[in-house]
Amino acid sequence: MRHDDKDKYEDKIPTVFFVVVGLALVLTCLLRMPWHFHLTGSKPQLISLNEDRHRLQISALNHDLHGEVNFATEDYRQMLKAPDFAQLPPGYKMKYRSVIDRRELATNETYLNELFCYEEVCRWRPERMPLKIYIPPKTSPDGFSELDKKFITDAFDLWISVIPTKLSYKLVDSKKDADIRFSQKHTKQEMGPSTYALAHCVPVSEAHSKWNVRNIARADVDVAPWSSVGSKTDAEAPERRAVLIHEIGHALGLGHSCRSDDIMYFMVVDGSPDTASPRDKATLKAIYESDTLVESAEKVIREQASAGNKYALYQLACELPGAEPDSPQRRRRIFELTRKAADLGLVNAQVYLGSLYSEGEGIPVDIGKAVSYWTQAADQGSGEAFLALARLFKEGTVVKRDLNRADYCYRQALNLEAYADAEYADFLCYQRGDQKSYADAITHYKSAAVGLDTEAIGRLSHLYKQGLGVQKNQVLSSYWFNKALYIAKSIKPPFSADTLLKRASLWELIDRPRAALADADAAEKMDKNIKGVHRYRSIVCFSLGDMERAHSDLSLALKASPSNYHCYFLRQLFHLAEEKWTDSIADATMMRKVETKWEELEYPLIYGAIGCRLAHDPREQQFLIELEKRSNLLCWPGPLVMYLNHRIDSAALLALAPGDDQGTEARCILALDQMVNKNTKAAKEHLQWIIDKGDRRFLEYPLAINLLKRLESNAVISTAVKDPSH
């Protein structure tokens, strides 16, 4: 090397050194950063895994569109690590986690197996075709424009064209006669469980599902107005059309897909499809063409459970009670399946396992483990877990009762979009019972009514009739009553035994006991082994005053399940209605032998004590001492115990039971106590209050009907004896 060349290169050494060091640092950073290389179609992409969730979602969609399922699945996994993932509502976080679990089935031509394991498969029976569709005109408060109406009919035409030999529809002008009803809502609250939704549809089933397969009784499609999406522009029309195609897919029975290139994916992102994909169509076709859908579902669930799929493990645990006879072995197997799924992190299994530990099903009771699993599920954003914790604090039997903490857990459950409105409304009525609480309860009952919760609908009718939380309004009371009546009538033949028994419960809810009895009889005739029919029918006969048949059915129920606490409690009330005080005391004593949980024993012992008082039986003190020792006297039904122990009078008891629910129980105890004192007039007044204003869902309601009949009958006999003309 020449000397001058050496000097030239020496001058550049510092520059080269810094360049090399800089390149090394950059390379080190690149290697340390989480990058991956995607080939999307023919377009390569270098994507940082620190991208925000939205970019990753779009990337996953592009991969799905090009059939690159593994790359899309990796995008979903990285979404959980995205900085903005933590800001998502808990319900959406759970959906993303579920999508990742389901991705192993994403290459299938249909997502039918996904639905078997992860959601439900619904369909309309062939006899219901053509489906009657009601779209309210634009002149109605919830009506649709002509453009929207075209979007709806186009969506139906799209789905029907997939399998025209099995599906058909026609438009009808009457909402009353429709199978699928549309309604445009104007506020987020009206949209029901999901305030984030642009539309909402949950089909109502004819009966309980079997192996996650059920028939549809009816469907309501609630749609947000365009103002919630944006202005009415042509650019937004595809999104509006896609939303309607999606919801009508639900109305026809399709659940959610795990692939974002399907129209039935659970959310919309930039570039989402605006029409049904081949997988969407193939899935709908598979649902309606199969003659052995239930058998196929059972096979898939069992196979996936054997392979360790946590969703299938849990689903199998849920299905075993209907598939195998009750036995210690079955209960233990249910526990083991649930435990495996819970330990794999499945939220629903953690919630259920907590219930198994709290109830002692298949294992000894362990409240500590129950709370632990419920807390794990709540930490993952489970509304059901918060519900379980709310019930625990509300009941206060194994932990200290804390209504404020219960209220907090209920509200958390509602924030997580759990279907908790009706239960929280019951809590407000039953645990609070003042006018403000009733007013709040009405709001939550209405939210539950959007999802066609029939008990909530019945309660709304009752509250408007009685003026609880609102001014009395017979028109609105009749409106909600007729809505419950419509739901019962919408269940159409041909019937299954389960369907008939479900409709029977609806008839009873709207005070149609003879129609309920007819359906219960028909259900038993169709299936002599249908579970629960005898106990249910005994209650209906009780409300009709047919005590002979009520006892006959209850005996059959006890023969099938000799340790059923509920049957003994029901028989205790039968005996009280018949003034067989000694027999009612015997039932209370029997319940001490078959039931160990205090929350189940509190009411039987209360009625056992009043039975002793009526029979002048000294064992009354034994019942009262235990009640005084173990009941939380500050919370309901503690005031009933205080009254029986002469610590408060009747006026104080009624002041502590302001609502129609607590009032029903309080007045029943007061009526029985007045019968002890031979004060028939006061007893009849309390019983009449229950019949006029009480909560029909409570067993004290038919008890009051039967007791009042006996008191009035005795009064007639007494008058006849005293009348000289006789």
C-alpha cells in the first residue's frame, strides 16, 4: 500500500467504525424487535408485532381472504399483546380469545363444528316455511325506509338462494302473525344486551337445546338507526347492508364464525366483506340439509373433548345430565370434565366449577375454591362470574351478607354485557323494595324484555298494574301482558315434550293455569320420562285448588327423586293449605335430614315454626332457636324470624317488607299467625292482599288462594250452623 493511500484510509477509519457500529446496533434492535414476514397473495409485508390491534386485525383479514389461515392465526395471537388491546371492553377481549381457540377449525369448509363446540346451532323446522317476516313501515315509530326494506329483502333472498328447497319467506303486514320481526331502535339502551351493536338478534328457542342444537320459535331483529352509524350516504350503504345480512343470518340460525372474511364474524373492520362468504353459505346449507344434526353434534363434541378441546370438555359436562342417568359416577365425571376445562383457562368452566364447589356436586363443598375460580373468571372479564359473586354476597349464608358488594358485582356483570338485567331487577325489588328501587328495576326489566325474558315481561305487567316504581297504568300493564301472551302463542306445532313444558310455564306466568295444565299433560303423554313434569304439574294443580292431583304428582316426583328438598318444601306448603299442621311439621323435620345448606333450610324452618304454633306443638321453640342463632336478622327473611320470636310486631314487619315480593311472604306469615289467634277477618285481609298485589312467582301465592277458599268455606258452614232457618 502506498503511503498516501494509507493516509487516505486512515482518515476514513472513524467514519467506517461508526457506520459499522451503527449498523450493528440497528441489526441488534431489529433482531430484538418482534417482526414477522407475511406473504399476502403476491404482496410481501414486513409487519411489526407491536402494531396496534386494528392494523393486526386488518392483516388477519387479508390473510384469511387469501386462505393464509396460519398467518391470520398468528395475527390474532399478537393482538392479545397489542398495546391498545387492554383498552377493549372485557366482552370483546373474551371474544378475541375465543376466536384464537377456534382457529384450529378455521380451515374447514363450514364452521358447523365450531358452532357445535363453541356456540349453538339453531334452525327453523320445515313446517314453519315460508317464514313470515314483518318489517314495520316508515310511518311507524320503529319503521324502516324503502331503502332499508330493500336491504332486508335482498339479504333474505341471498340466504334463501343458498338452499331454496328448505328455506322460504313471505312478507306479512301483521306483527302479531310474524315469525321474524324487525324493529328500528332509537337509543343504545333499546338495543338490549350489547350497547356497541349496530344490530342485534337472538333467536328464541322452542325448548332447551340438545347437544347444542335447538329449534327456533321466533326471532326479533333490532337495528340501530343510520344516525348511529353516520349520515345516510351511498358510501355507508354497503356497511348497512352487511349488518343486515349478518343479523338475518342469526335469525335463520347461524352463529358466529372465527374468520373475519365470513359475514358472520363477530365484528366489522376495514375491508370486511359485505356479503356472505362460501363458508357462510356452506354452513347454512349443512344446518338445513342434515337429518341427524343432534347426533352429529354429539359425535363432534365427544371427539373434540377426547382431543382435549376445553370448550368441548365443558360442553360435554353440560350435556351429561340429559344424556345419562343421575349417579355419583356421573356427577364425578361432570366435575372432572369441568375441572380440566377450567384449569385450561376456559372462563365458562371456571364459573361452572365454582358452582359445583359451592353446591357440593360430585365433590365436597368448598366455598374457598368456589370463590377462587369465580375470581379467576371475573379477572378475565366474565359477567357470569360477577353474577355468582353477587349471589354469594346477596344470600350471605357462607360469607357475610353484604348488599353493597352484591350491588357492585351485579353492576359489573351488566357492564360486561351479561344477561343479568332481570336478576338485578329482582335484587332491587326484593332486597331494597322502595319506590326508587322499583323504578330502577323497571329499567332493567325492560332491558331483559328486549331479549324476550318472559319473567321480566310478566313482572313489567304486574308493576304497571300495581303502580310500583311508576304510576299505575293499565294500558302498559296490558301491553306487557299481551307480549307474554304472544310469546306463548308463537310456539307452534309440531311440538316436542320439552317445547310443551316450556309453553306450560309461559301460560302459568300469565295466569293461564288450565292451559299450563293441558300442556303439561300433553308433554307427559308424549314423553313419560320427561324430567320435572310431575313437580311442575303439582304446582299448577296447587294453584287450581286440585289438592288430590297435586299430592299425586308430588308423590311421583318424590319417588323419582327421594332426596329432593324442593319437593318436601312444596309438600309442606300443601299441608299448610289443607290445615294439616302436624304433617307440615313432619316435612320440615324431614328437610333437616335431606338438606344441609342453611339457605335452603331457612324458609322450611320458618314455616315449620308457624306450623308448630298452629298445632300447639312445643317443638316450635327448637325451630325458633335455630333460626335466631343462624339467620342474619338484619337481612330478609330475618324480619320474619324476629316477628315469630315476638321481637317486632306486625306493623314493624310490614314496614320492613315494603315490596310485593317480601310483602307476599310477610303477609302469608301474618295470615297464618292470625289463624292461630282465630282472627279470621285479619287473616283473610292478608291473604286477599297477596292475591290482589302479591308476586305470582312465589309459592305463597297459590297457598294464599287455597287458604282463603278454606276460610271462606268455613265461614259459610259456620253461618249455616248458626242460622235458625236451617
